[in-house]
Amino acid sequence: MNTPAKILVVDDTPRNVKLLADLLGVKGYAVMTAASGREALMKIDAAPPDLVLLDVVMPEMSGYEVCLTIRNNPATAMLPVVMVTALDPSVERVKGIEAGADDFLTKPINQSELLARVKSLLRVKELHDMVQLQAAQLTEWNQTLESRVQTQVGQLERLERLKRFFSPQLAELIVAGGADDPLKTHRRDVTVVFLDLRGFTAFAETAEPEEVMGVLREYHAAMGRLIMEHEGTLECFIGDGMMVIFNDPVPVPNPQERAVRMALAMRECIEELSGKWSKLGYELGFGVGIAQGYATIGAIGFEGRWDYGSIGTVCNLASRLCGEAKPGQILLPQRLLASIADLAEVEPIGELSMKGFQRAVVAYNVLGLKG
């Protein structure tokens, strides 16, 4: 239900006030009254009406003075004012226009004319209020948009900084804040890939530091690209050693298959790099270990320097298998064989006795994809 328009009738003659109030009230308008100019201004300040019917001749403060005061106030400058007078309309009209009146009515009041002028001015007032509201909404939307843009820019900046330390998936989860905290300690079934370069220690002892760093930059750039392509998370890297997790912090379908495909792509990439390195006298090979199982994952570190880490037998097994791998081998345990049997050709390596494992581990080398 629409709220009725509010009209203020100002006249020092009670009979005139009652007449106008009755006419307007019958038509559904909410009527306020004032017996003087000062009382009218007080009521306008307290509860601004939608239109003012203002008598010209009043003691203390004339209708013109009231109208000028209304116009000089920014809050009421656009408030419709209709001057009501029994004086010469041609003379009073000029004075009223100078004072800022919107329209004139001559006493005695013609009811039809009164209602028509009131309706017309209220329609203009309604359109003006609508424009003002839209302008305010537009200002608010602009401010909101600016705030959202600043927030998004800040998120992007934080995301770029976090990506220097974490995988894009983990960085985006931290910035978004909409998911469970990926750094909160939790357990998950993951596939872990451990890889490093064969012969790197000897190479680092004999080569110049600039040569070592150059090789590492090429190696990390190539491996990092493949990790991202296969949606793995780089848990850590130490020199030439790198550990990659699949299925955390972002769950992915077929983590074992992704791990094997990534390892094969890495081996192919290293073969290309090895040809370049060999020409420079760097004899470097490549080995990989893959394992699958539950790990405890979360934040590891201390105040001021936290990192994303995983702990568990699955991590140790992947690392030990990598250590046992000869150049070019991708080793995995029998437990993982069933999940990639339709994907890859493998060859048995036999039982491997590895540090930290009471029983020997039956291992297989991944030769390539089937078909």
C-alpha cells in the first residue's frame, strides 16, 4: 500500500486552514497544519512534507519570507511550494516567482484547480525523488564496486605472493577462505610422488655455483609446469629433490593415474634436458618414486613461517623408492599396481629392502603408457 502524500497547509486564519485540510483529506492526502511562518519552518525541519500550501499574508513572517527560507535550505530547496493569496495575482505572482514559489492559487479557492495543481506538483516531486534515489543508489553501487575492485586486487596480490610458496590450488583456497582451512591438520588418502636428479651431488661439488643454479632453474621450471598441468601440489623441494601430492588440498579424480602420467611426462622432459646438459659436460639422470596411502597433512613450522607439509609412511615410501630408482626409472609398490594396471606397462624389479621398513617392498618400474 502506497503511503499518502503529506501536505503542509500554512495560514493564520483557522477557517482557511480547515477548508483546505478538509478538501485535501477527502482525497486521501495526509495533512499537516501551521498557523504561522515560524511554526511551518519548524514542522518542515522536523518532518519534511511533500508539498506546502503557503498563505502570502501572515503576521511576523510573510509567505514570501517563508518561501525564501525554504529555498535557501539545501535539504528543502526542491520542496514544491504553492502560494495562496487574495491580493492582486499579477503583482503577487512576480513576488512569488522571485521568492521561489512553484505555483499560485487565488482566494477564494477553486477546488478543482487546487486538486489539479497539487496533483501535478506532487507528480513532479515524485519524479525528482526518484531521480535523487537513483543517483544515491548509483553512488552507493560505485562505492561498492570500487570497494569490491580493491578487495579483488588485494586478493590477487595476496594470491600471487602465496603462489611463490604454495601451489595455485592451495593459494586460492587460503585467499578465498570459503573452504575448510587447508592448513588445519587432517588425514587424507593421497598419492605421493618423490623425484630427484641422479648424480646431482657430485655435479654440485665440482661445478661452479652459477652452473648449479642454472641447471636447477631449468629443472624446477620444467617440473613445475608439469606439476601444475596435472593438478598436483608441490609439498616441498630441497635442491633437486621434489615431493608432489595428489588429492590434497584439492581432491582430484584418479590421483594415482595423474601421478603416473606426470612422472612419465617428467621423464620425457628430463631426457630432452639431459641432452642439453650432456653437451655442457653435466651427467645427470632422473629417478622417481610413487606411493599411495593415508598421510597427516597440515601446517608445519613456527610463528612467522608456516608451511604446508605431510607426514606418514606413504611419504617415506615414495622417498625411499625414489632413492632406489636407477636413472630413468619410475618405481612404485605392488599396492599401487592394481589402480594403474590398465594405464601403464610395468616390469617387476623384485623385493627392495629399504631403511625404515621392516619388510621388503615388492616394486615395479613403469615403462610407459599402454598402447
